[in-house]
Amino acid sequence: MPSSQAVNPMFDFLNPEAASPTPRQIAHSLRWLGWIGFWLQALLGFIPILVVVASVLFNPRQQQRSGLSFGLWLAIACLVILLFSIYWCFRYTQLANQLESPHLRPAKSQVSQNLKLGLLANIGIMAMAVLIALSQVGTLTFKMLIMPQGSTMITPNQTTTMVTQGAIITPSNMIAIQAMVNAIAAGLVGTIVALLLLYQLGQHRHPTEQY
């Protein structure tokens, strides 16, 4: 009966004598981690995609006055990299199919390059999302701090006039913050997937660096 190290060596972090994973084991990890990353990033990226698309397509007045702001350009760039990362997780599953075929099996260095590219893309997602979050949350915090203590916001409505104590955070602000949190979480998922796969690939020991 095979040992647990031979079945799943990925999570044996503390054992320096762990068995070298086979190409089939690496392919298995690429497939199921790739699908996990794909679906989690797709679900987490749904709200950021909606927010960016709505900001670009349904806010023409602001764009006519000042064009696309730097923050919006940064959000678009973050979204593009997120879409690339979702596709790259799917590519991990295709790479698994190649590893299982002796005739199509890529070199270890090629697999490592693919994983490192996915890692860099997800680090970029988190970095840009954090910058956007710092800017947006900082702006809201500044608006709250400059308001006189106990001030009241009067918001006219179609039928009535709503009076709310200090109501400066709108639903759109909260949706934007939720989108940034989702983008950071999606980048974190992709980073963890890439790091786990790079760790297992690094456990494959062969003097010629081939399978």
C-alpha cells in the first residue's frame, strides 16, 4: 500500500525526506488546484467586473468632464490582469493534460515559468487593488473627518426629504469597496494556488531537471 507521502506529497512541508512527486502527481495537483483557482477567482471577480463595466459604460457625464481618472484606469488594468489570471488557472488544467502524456510532456523549467507568471500576475492584482482601496477609503475617511461634529446631511427625494446624521457613505461607495476586497481575495487565491504548485514542483528532484 502506498504511503501518504507518495499519494499527496504537496502538503508534507515539514519533512525534508519527502518523496519526490511524480509527473502524474504534479499533473493531478495542477488539475484540481487549477479548477479551484478558476472557479474561486471567477466568483470573486464577478463584482469587480460589474463595477468597472458600470463605471465605464454608465457614467458618461463624469467622463465627458474629466475623462477616465487614474483610479479608473488602474481598476481597468487590475480587471484585465484578473481576467488573465482566471484564464491562467484554466491553463494549469491544460498543462496537467500535457504532463500526463509522455509525448507532450513539457520541461520542468517551462512548467515553472508558467507558474511564476501566474504568481506575478496575482501579486500585481493584489498590489493594484490595495492601491485603489487605500485611495478610495482614504478619500471617504477624509470626508468624514472634515465634517463638523453632529452635522446633518439633507437628501431631497421624489416624495420626501430625508434627514440623516452624517450620511456621506452611499451604497455605490460600499459596492466599490466590496469590489476591491473581492479583487484582493481573488489575487490571494491565485497566489496561494501558484505557490502550492511551485512548492510541489520544487520537490521534484532530478539531476537533469527533467521528468
